[in-house]
Amino acid sequence: MNKTKIKFILGTLGSIAALSISASCGSSNGSINESNNNIGGVTDNSSIKDRRLNALLGANPEASSNAFQQVEKDKIVLAMTFSQGGAQAKALNELVNAYNNDAELKAKLGNIFKEVTVNNVGSGYGEGAKKVSQYLEAKNTDNFFNLILNYSPVGAILANSNMLLSFNDPNGNPDLDTDISLFNKDFVNSNATTENIKNPSTYILPIMKSTLVSTINAPVMSYILDTMKAKGVTFSDDVDTKNFVAEIDSKGQPDRSQIQKQW
């Protein structure tokens, strides 16, 4: 696996189960879906052949003078900025462990399989972006990572040094080729709109729900749940669901009258 550039994963709405894809090890029968009418905008003027070719050329060849070769590592280094004891970090580590211990995948990929290790590079997305800039400026060949969970502006920073690696495989190897046609355009349009990306390809992938948009307005949610119940909707009677509904109901009561007026 080429270690010249950095693969970039967009921290936005999507599925955290995409970790195996982030390591560019998609399934052999599901790498391309050219019939997907909702594929990302970057494909409006590009074909899968273009995207594979650009994986070889780089996102921004004009900036190649800023690029450098990393020292090849035994493991794929995935950078994140979540708190080590937080739910996101725990979930990510569980997924990495599952990937690393997938005997079937190891047997299938043989000598191209590499384990993934998670590296905390700061506290918060801003610290992660800062670390990327520092490593690029210093041309850090030893400690730079291969993947990072962050927002698309970090992709622009990497592309400015032609260090943003495509998830497409130049040779079309189905075990290494992950294309944006697998995703809804709403989740991959940053591949078309991110600054400094000159050559269309699959650079930025959705990986998880952003913690910045995962909060719930308790009064509104409480009112919605009560309205649903009044219409005859029933909820699951498992403990987790009961506790969730009870908590939302309790926290939503103080502003309920105002919500009813507005809704």
C-alpha cells in the first residue's frame, strides 16, 4: 500500500462501520456502483477510469514540490482527536480491533493486509488540523500518520502539498479500490468542493456522525414523542428505550408550553 500521501476521512454524517473501507480494503464485489444516480458531484465530469488515474497522479500535481515520501510502516496509522476515555474513542478502538482480528479478511488479502493502529494527535478537530500542518511543514517522514478523522478543510491542507491520497486503486484491484459511487452524493460532495483538489478522485469519505450535530433539543423531542403517542404510536418496551423516553420527557417539560405555541 502506497504510503506517500495521507488518506483523509471526513468526520461527518455517515456510518462508523466504514472503517474497513477507510483502510482501502473494500469487498471484492462492491467497489464500484456506476449506476448510482446519487453519486457525488465530483463524478459529474469524471469516470471511474479518471478517478483511478488521478489516484496515481495525485489530487494537486502542481503542488508536488511540497510532497515527500514517508517511511513505510508495518501498520496503518489512523489519527484521531477524541478523548481516550470517551465513547467515540472506545467505539473506534473496538472497530479497529475487530478489523485487525478478522481472520477471513487476513486470509483473503494475504501479504497486502496491514493492521491498523490508532494514534491520538490532539484534543479536538482543530488540534488534529494543526498537527497535519506542522508535519507537512516539517516534512515529517517518520511520525506522520496515514489516515485521519477530521473535516474537509484538512483535506485542503493535504492537497496543497499533493499529500492527499485517493481511495481509488490505479490498477482497479477490487480489494483496494473504494469509489465514491458507493456513497450518496450528500456524503461525498466534499470531494468536488474542497479547495486545492484539482484532479477528481475519491479522497474524502464519511465515517461517523459528527459530535457537533448529535445533540437533541429535549423540549422539541419530548413534544414530538408525546404527539406520536397520542396518534397511537407505541415504543419498544426494552429498558434502554424506556429510560431514553423518560429522560427526554423529564428534561422537556419546562419549555413544553412554549414549544406547543410555536408548533
